[in-house]
Amino acid sequence: PAWIVARGLIVFDGGLPIRVVGALRDITGYKLAQAGLQESEARVRAILATAFDAIVTTDDAGRIVEFNDAAARIFGFRRDAVIGRPIGEVIVPPHHHAAHTAGMKRYLSTGKSRVLGKLVELEALRADGALIPVELSITEVKLPEGRLFTAIIRDISERKHFEKQLTEAERQRASLARYFSTNTVEEIMRATET
């Protein structure tokens, strides 16, 4: 099938139509590209909607342009309440504002980054003011009209809690090992787990 745009004009003489002048243009390529773009956008929307990790995209001025459902759940903000706001005011804790601002300025002026393309752990701010530990990776997308920065953010609160419990258990085990045999320590540790 082909898509055609027809444009025409009726030529009148003495109030009577005498001919039609027009042009036909094949827009099949445009329509196929448009359908491909719509399909691609639908796939991206499905990924954003089903991701368990927060996906937050900002422009090169630091304004939020995308905030997926997981970001809303993790950080406690409604998507429409954060779109267009500076990310530094939304999820960057106040004690990290200066470092965040300096890092963005440095990267935009020199191209040198300490976080792009790396996996980093830091604190993020929830809507209720609570700080949560997160794992963050950021990538840059260069566009003709500017840049976008997309962050994949994972709440690692539960992992940090388990790490703390494990560290405490190892500390207890080491303390007990100074006074008891290995078998006795194992029995004591099993008894405290239940």
C-alpha cells in the first residue's frame, strides 16, 4: 500500500470550472517512519512503566523531563509534580547540592565527569525528607538541541540493612570465637537466628 497526498485547485472561467490543476505526492516513507516512531515510543513507554528501578531523565539544565512509575514509588513524588523541576531540588539531598551543581558545571564546560558511565552509591532524598541509600548509573544522550542525562536509580535500603545485619553477626561470631570452640560458636549463632 502507498500513502498519497493530493492537492488541487479548480480553475474557473466565467464562473464555470474548466480544469483541475494539482499535484500528487507519495508520503509512504513518511507514514512508515511515523509508524516506526510510534512503535518505538510505545516500547520505551512499556519499559519505563514496568521497570523496577527508578528512571529519571534531565535536560542539560538539570530539569526533569522523565520520571517513571518506579521513581514515583521510590521517591514518593507524583510524576506531574516533578516534571520541569530541577533534579537538585527534588531528589538531591541539601548536603549534596553544591557537589551536584559543581559536577554538572564541570562536566558541561570540560566534558570531565566522575559519575557518567559508572555505578555509584550515594544518598537520595524522598518527598517525606527521608534519606535513602541508592545505587546510581547515569548516561548521556546528545541531541541536536542539547543533551539529556538518564539515571537508573535503585533503592538499596534493604541490601544495606542486610549488610549491617551480616556485619553485626560476623562481629558477634568473632567475639564469641575468642571464648568458645568453633562448634559452640556455631550452636550459639544458630540459636540466636531463631
